[in-house]
Amino acid sequence: MKISEMHEKRKALTAERDTILTASEMTVEQEARGHEVANELQKLDGEIRAAQLRERFASYSAMEKAVEDGNKRNTDWTATTEYRDQWINWCRGGRAPETRAIDTSSSSGVLVPKVYEAGILRYLERNTVVRNLADLRTGVKGSVTMRVNTLETDAATSSFWTTESSKTATAIDGAWAEVNMNPVGGLPKSELTQWVVRQADFDVETEVMDNLQRQIARGLEYGYTIGTGSDQPTGLFKWDANYKSVNVSAAHGSGSGWDGAFTVANLTELRYKTLPAEYWTSAAWVMSQDAYYTIAKIAVATSGSNVPLFVPSADAGVVNAAPFTLMGRPVYIAPYAPGRQTAAVTNSVPLMFANVSEAFAIREWGGVNMFRDDVTAPGLVKFQGMVFTNSKVIRPKAVAALKITLT
């Protein structure tokens, strides 16, 4: 029975019920019929609600399937040679590529062909540090909410065991934290002259994409490393009060105060004491280039000469060279991590020993859009890219940071 027919039937039963209720004195037959009508109305109400729910689910499923099918068609279309040819023609001033599906992610720009998008992702994998170490998810949609259990080792095991005599158990509840990730936009830009765009005898489009992918890689890595979190990602090296840390305070000036923070004692404390042992298995050193340079200069006197304590060599050709490790764990140099400071600075974090995949999450939304502007500046063609991403610290206690304060 259709919902409209159910409503008509309910209307008739309601009218019959009201007629029975208006009688000043009910006969036995009317009372019996009243009970039947009441039961039928109750049953019919349930059937109507179930039908409405099915219809709602069907409508939602159809809409969701339409969106998924549209996205798939769009993805398949942008992967074709035909789309790439249309896109190249658009780069040179022609019409925008044909749209094969309604896709809200590309409604305000032109999607980059899949071959170029795949190249951008490969470039990112090769040329980023923090991005590759983090809990990374790409191609996400909508606003992302993560619920993280921040329970620490000692809390998880303190009441695990019991005895035969007591037969008691203590609840070990998760310490839940909710992390919301809303997309923030990055806008890399490349400008070419009209003469180059229209008359070049080389693949201008590939050069444009090469420039944009370099900007995307550097911009994303910069945000993931030291982003402020205000209209941009939150950087791993941005000081978080919940980080476990070794704190060093010294006078600013020549930089000797900053250099003095990198001692064997501080490194040992970060490595073996500050970071909980549960995170050691996948932990690594992540630091700035200046930090590693300072560590590489730590020397001990041996046979009348100073010998570097840590040999910063990864050359396979050097006999007996130490691997690119520090105290048995890998070392990664983050290009945008804070460098050597000489001025007064508060809460500078140039080095950390951390399980980054546990501590730090990155979410990247799918698709790379492009815009072409050949009107604003006569003689110039501006190609504007657009990417959406965000990053946040989710388990700060998986980070042991060296925090330097120069007074």
C-alpha cells in the first residue's frame, strides 16, 4: 500500500472513530467497533512511520549513490587523454574542459588532470618529511572529527590484575579527546606572459604544473611543520603545552645560549626518560638543519684531539660510517623547523624525539583545482591552484620536545 493510500485510510478511520465518540450512549457493537478502529489506527500509524523511514532511507541512498557515481565519472573523465588535451587547450586560452558530472569540489575551478595530480602526490611523497611521518589520510570529504583515546601506559595497566580472594575489577576508562579538522585552503600561483603561453615551442603546461607542485609541496610541509593553526594547519613544531619536554632557558645574544641546549645530557633525557617507552618502537628524531649541525659538532677529547661524538654520515661508500641515526633511532631533517636563534624567543622547538604517526594527524581533501586569469594583468596569464588540507596534534604525549626559551 502506498503512503498516500495509508493516509486516506487513516483519515477514514479517524472520522469513524470521531463519529463513535460523539454518541451519547454506545451500543455493544459500537464499543467493539471502537476498539477495532483504535487497534487499526495504532497499527496503521506504525506502518506509515515505517514506510516514511524506508522512503527517507531510499531517498538518501539514491542521493548518495548519485554523488558517488558523479564523482567516479568525474574521476574517470579527468584520467582520460581527451580531458588532458582539453585542459592543455584551456591553459593556452581555450574553453574550459567539458564537465561530465556535477561535482561540488570542482564547481569553482577546473580539476587538474589525473596524470598531473598523481605526479603532485608522488612529488609530495619524495620531498616532504613531516607529511610522510604523520597519520596521513588523503581524499577525505566534509568536516572530519576524530575521537582519540589518550589513555597512557601506567593508567591502562594499574588495575588490570586481581586475586582469587578479592575477585574485584577496577574500570579502566578511555580518556577521550575530540579533534575537529575543518579544511583550510592553500593557493599556489604561477604567472606566465601571454607570449610564452601562446607561442612557446615547449610543454608550457608541464612547466606550470611543475612550478605549482613545488609550491604545493613546500607550502604544505611549511604548514605541517610550523603552521599557526589560524586559517592554516597546526604545525608539529608549534609549541603545545601538553607536549612532554626538556626545558632549557638561557640568555640570548650571540646564539651560544641556543647552542648550549644541545647537550648529550638533554638528548639522553629526551630519548630515554621523557618519551614514554610505549612510543619507542616507531619513534624518531625530527629536527631542524641547524639543530642537527649543532649536534654534529658535539665532540669528545680522544688522544689529544676532539672527535665527533655522533657521526652524521649516511654515505654507504664510507667504511664503518655510522648510519643516519642518533642513539639508535632514525633522524629526519624538517626543512622548516625552527633554526638557530640569537634574539629573545619563547617556546622554540627545534628538535623532538617523537612517535609522529601517533602524535600528529594530517587530512587532505581530494582534488586539485586550477583557475586561469588572463584579465586582471594584461600581458600576463595567472594560474592559481587550490588545495584543501588540515593538520593537528592528536596525542601530544607521544612527543618529547626540546623547548628553548631565550631571555
